[in-house]
Amino acid sequence: MDLMMLGVADVLLIVATAAACTAGVVLLTLLALRANRRGPISSQFAIVLLGAVAAMVVSTSAVMGQMFVSPHDLAVFVWVVGVSATLSLAVGLFITRRTARAATAALVSSAREVGGGAVVTARSGWREFEQVSAQLAEASERLSEARAEIARLDAARRTFLAGVSHDLRTPLTAIRATAESLEDGMSDDPEAAGRLIRAKTDAIARMVDDLLQLSRIETGGLELRRERIDLLDVISDAVADVMPQAGPREVRLVPDCPASHMLWADPAELGRAIGNLLANAVRHAPRDSEVTVSATPTEDGRIAVTVRDRGDGVAEADLERIFEVGWRGSHSRGSDGAGFGLAIVRGIAHAHGGEVRAANRADGFEVTLLLSATG
């Protein structure tokens, strides 16, 4: 049949035949893919490749059969197409299996390395596999950072528990020794012994109260009762509360608040935060020195409450760590107390939408509580 002599009916017949054959092969290919949906990716590619080749061979052979060619020519055509299709299919299957195995092996290797805690790098290959490899590399970095953070937190937890145990054992040991001396009648001053027991009991109660406060902060259970307050009143109350601690050390608390500042805040929690800053400053201030507390507006519209003492500072690398729960640095400023006070200050500051900073100064050390005037 001459191509130039094809009529509309012939063209439509050829198109219909090719479409019908191709549709049948495509349907069989889809059924095979569905049946093999849990098989290896190389077998999926092989089915697709086989379907594509089969669709071309079947449709071409069917059309040739309708063109009334001689049996000899049809046989030659079938052999040529069959050999070409077989070789093409073999080469395609070989390349597909080799590529799929290489890509899969690379991904499996990366996944095993990630599972073992290693940080992997993205590997080159097919674009889709490169994207998966890049995601694995990114995930490995995040997992490595998470493992390091978990290890750091676990070490901090062990240190924290050891510190709390020590800080609780010290007053409990003093209470027990004093109680035993009273029971044995060995105490020369029962009233002084009673005052000592009361003081140590109060210290334990404060520590337990701090633990409960930290628990509320860490679990998001800190509920603020905000109201319009005068910051000067809160500072004055905090100074009065800390005065008994400052007296025995001959430390003078000097408020430096020339003007009132109105805030929308929880007066009890804010007073606790400022009191903790003052108590920390008194603890580390030299004897017969001053601790100043000031409140000044900042350029960004916030109020800065700064507590400064004349004591030694902290290593620059540890300025942020002093606000961690239970942190105890090698420096004396981080070695006293249970390590709750500044952590509570940070939690209260964050609950108010503010922040807290520490800085070394030429004449001492200061901690600044930054608060929003609008709450």
C-alpha cells in the first residue's frame, strides 16, 4: 500500500488499530505494575520498559498485517522488529537494574550510617535520588545536633540532681545533728538550736518552693495575674525582702529609681524575679559594699531593671549558662546555692515577654531584666 495512496478511511483504520493495540498493552502493563507494587524498583522499571517495547511491536505488527504485505516481507519485518526489541529490552533492563541497585545501595548505606549516629553527605546520582540523599544528609545533621543536645541535657540533669541532693543533705544533716544534741541534753543553748533548726527548715522550704516554681515554668504551667503596677513599688518590696540577707554581710542595698514606671505585669512573680537578682548579688558581693538596683527606659521602649554588685564576674563563655537550671561553674559565682534563682528569673522574664542578660563590668557584675512597658 503506497503511503501517498492512503485515504482517510485507511488512516483512520491504522490509527484505530495502533491505538487499540497500545491500549491493550498499556492495560496489561498497569495490571502487572499493580500486581508487582511491592516488588523491587528495578522490576517496576522493567515492566514499564517491557510494556513500551511491546506496545510498539504489537501495534506495528498489527498495522503491517493490515497493509496486505507479502508473507515473506511480514516475516522479515517481524524478525527485524523482534531482534531490535529484544536487544533494546535487554540493554534497558541491564542499565535499569544496575542503576537501581547502585542508587538503592547508596541510600541504604546512608540510612545505616544515619542510624549509627554518623553525619552523612549528599551523594550524586539521579535527580530524585539526589533529593532523597540530600534530605538524609540534612536529617543526619539534625539528629547529630539532637543527640548532642540530649547528651548535654542528660549531663546537666545528673549534675542538677547531684547538686540538689547535696544542697538538701547539708541542712538536713545540720537539723539532725542539732536534734540529736537536744535529745541527748548536750546543747548549751536550746533556743539557739531551735533557731538553727528553723533557719535550716526555712532553707529547705525555699528550695522546695523553687523546685515547684521551676516545674511550673518548664512545663508551661506558670500563670500570670497581670495588672497595672508601679515598678518602683515592686523594687521597694523586693529590697525590703532581701534586706535581712544583706545585713549580716554588711552589704548595702541602694535603689536608684528616680522615676516611676508603670507596667502591665504580675507583681508577685516580677517581685520574685527582682528579689532573686538582689539575693544573688548580695551572696557574691564583697563585705561592706553596695548592691544597686535601677530601672531605666531603653531606646526600644522597654524598661531595664539592672542589679549590679561589686563582686567578681563570670567567664564570658558562661554568661548565658548562668541562667541554666542547676548550673554550677568553676567560678565562685556559680558554685553557691542550688542554682535555681537565675533560672527562675529567666523563666519569669520570658513569661512576661521579656529577657534577661548578664554582663561583666570593670567595677563588678550586673544582671539586667528587660521588660515591655505594655506587657
